[in-house]
Amino acid sequence: MKKIAALLEKIKVKSIIGDIEQEVQGIDSDSRNIKTGYMFIAVKGTVVDGHKFIDKAIELGATAIVCEDIPEEKKTGVTYIVTPDTQLALGQLASAWFNYPSEKLRLVGVTGTNGKTTIATLLYKMFKMFGEKVGLLSTVCNYIDDKPVPSTHTTPDPISLNKLLGEMVEQGCTYAFMEVSSHSADQKRIGGLDFDGGIFTNLTRDHMDYHKTVDAYLKAKKSFFDSLSKKAFALTNADDKNGAVMLQNCKAKQSAYSLLSMVQFKGKIIESRIDGTTLQINNREVETLFVGKFNAYNLLAVYGAACLLGKDPEEVLTIISALIPVSGRFQTLTKNRITAIVDYAHTPDAITNVLQSITEVIRGKGEIISVIGAGGNRDKGKRPIMAQEAAKLSSQLILTSDNPRDEEPEQIIADMKEGLTAAQLKKCLAITDRHEAIRLAIRLAKPGDVVLVAGKGHEDYQEIKGVKYHFDDREEIEKAFEEII
């Protein structure tokens, strides 16, 4: 229980009607979860306006209402708090309810189109190897030190998020690394959090179904950097033009990483192989188990963040050489000189990055067979671009299902084909069944060839018409290796 007055300490309040010295038993923004003595926060969301459920929340026992527009009919015994932004207030209230856990952690957020999961996860693994107790909030899985907690969103809702951070504090964690999605920044799910650092990876087309324009997508990412305090660091990719944009009006200490220019954290690729890369980082060579230029950028971000958090650069490089790739991110499986790569690439830029990395490694000594799909109920505009980018760098392209969700897979594939030229269509096959598509790709491969299976990465399911069926690209490849090769 907490007094309303204590919860409101860091919130901008326009007016209050009622007693703020009374205690509340819990807080929630979903009226269905309200119990006797709860505080209900009426959030104006992207789909539903919580103000419509104020009466229902009171019927279920809410004794405090946080809203932007006060109801005409006010109930006796209910305290009404009016604030200009209930989305922001929800995060601040959640932080207060769980005793401001982010202030007790060194919390670092990672944002950008690609690389968030890899960077956040590698920082988590690195700091564990330093002997620290660490938390992780990511697309793949959340961790409270060694304890896994399944993920449902890239960034959870504010109450779940602060609860997880609170549990990290209770378990003795001193560091936490989290992915910050554009949705969460736009919806202020990270409102009220005290970040010690922010990392920007890159920005290319994604989530246009939600943001509508690239500019709106950019502004959502930038809002995270705008919120960083003077005590925090802001680490950006100097080789992405949007890196400089993130730093405009940013109060945090500014640093950058790059493969192309002289900045605080400078890298160079010395040698690329199918099983790793020799990197030069700030004039020191390090052998890594990661492949591709995009992973060189990821490792530079990890190196830079660790140094900015006070770790010794030499020790950081030693740990980088021991880190292994994140599940479903350029994960390789090999049999009889045929290499299959599973990667989460599901944007045009990510597809290009992965295929360019494969091209650089095989140096024309083998062919690339790509299995690509696109998710249903998501940005349709990127579908033809993804197919086009895949066709440019693949000897054979197989278009298939990803997570079709409520759409028909055949229509999604048809949308992807719209981006292909007549010449590209000749080397393209459409196989709706993802299982069969992967089997065919393995069957077509010869020694020295590489099969890329992109789009799902770490996911172990396919979502079709509201039902999640077990499906793991890695398992499918291994079965195909056994049966075919």
C-alpha cells in the first residue's frame, strides 16, 4: 500500500479533487484488473481511450482515478487527479509504486532498427562475465540475473517493466540492459525511468504500419535520447546519418563508434570468415566469433558502452573474444560443407546486411540460396523491398510464410513479388509451407553454398489465425540435413 500523495511526488498535476492522504492497494491502466482500493490510470492509447472505462473501474473498486479529462459525474469517496499526460504519468506512477528501481540500477537502453537484441544481450553476458549481477530486458527473453522471464513485447508495459526492474534490485542486480523499441518510446512506456546510458544503432524503414512515416519513426527514437539526463551517456553510430540527429538537444555526455571515421570508439575489419571476424578496435586486434559488418558495429557499441560504464578496455576486449552470437542472430549450422544461417532479419536493411556479410565471406566460391518471408498484419510497404534486396544478392530466392497472423500467406508472397523484376522472378520460387521451403533450399544447396533462412531467428513458433504453432527454423534445418544430405 502507498499513499496517493507519495505516488504523485514526481508527476505534473493540474488539479486534484478528493483526499490524497488515503492509501491505494495497487495501480493499473487496464480496468479489467482493478480491485478494491486500486488507482486506475485512464490512458489515451493508440486504440482505446481509458477514460471510457473510468466508471467500470470505480464499479470494480477503484478509489483513485488519474485522468486528463475529469468526468462530469464524480463519485463520492473517489479521488480524481488530473494530469496533462496519462501515458507519461503511468510510467512515473509505476516507477513510484515499485520504489523507483531504475534509480538503484545502472540502466542502459539500446534503440535503433537493427542490433538492439544483440547489443543488449551481449552487454548482459559481458557484465555477467565481469562477475556482476545483471538484468536483461529483450525481445528474446528477460533475465533477472540467471533467472529467465519470458518476453511478450520488446519493451513491456510500464507496470510490468518496473516490476521486473524491482525484482532485479531485490535480487542484487547492479546493472540492467534493455531494448527500447520505437513503440515504447512513442507510448512513453519508459516514462519515469532513470537511464545511465543510451545507445543508438541505426535507422532504416520499419514499423510503418504504426508510425506511418519515417520521420515519425525517427522522432520516436529521438525522444529517448531527449529524455536522457546530464549524468547519462549517449553513444551513437557515427556512420548512420541519424546518429547525429539523436544527439541534437541531448543533455547526456556524447560519444560515438565508427568503422569509417576517427571517433572515440574506432573499429576496422581485418578479416572476415564464415566462423568469425578479426577486428581492430582502438588499434588493438581481437578475434571474434561474429560475422559481418553489422556485427562489427554491434561489437563496437558493446565495447564503447562497457568502457563508458567504467570497465577496463583491455578486459573488455578479452571478454569480446569469448562472447558467442545471440540465438537466431547469424546462427550457423554446417554439414558436408553446406552452411545454413538462421537470422532474425525482417527489414530490408537487415536482409541486405546479412546477405552482404555472406557475400564477403564466400567471395564467389559458392552460391547463396535465401528463404525469406514477411509477417502478416505489419508494414506491407516493406514486403516488396525485402524481396528485391534478397533477390539482388541471392542465386536462388524462395519466398515463403513467416508469421502470417490474420493474413493469407499467398497474398503476403504476392506483395513481396511486386518488388521483383522479370529477371529476378526467374530465380524466385514461392512455397507457402515454410517447412517445405527450408527442405527445398537444403536440397538445392551444393558443397560450398550457403542457405540463409531469414525472418524468424530465435522464434520457435508460427502465428497463424491467432494460434501459435511450434516451428523452429534451426530444428527444421537440422532435420533437413539429416534427411537430405
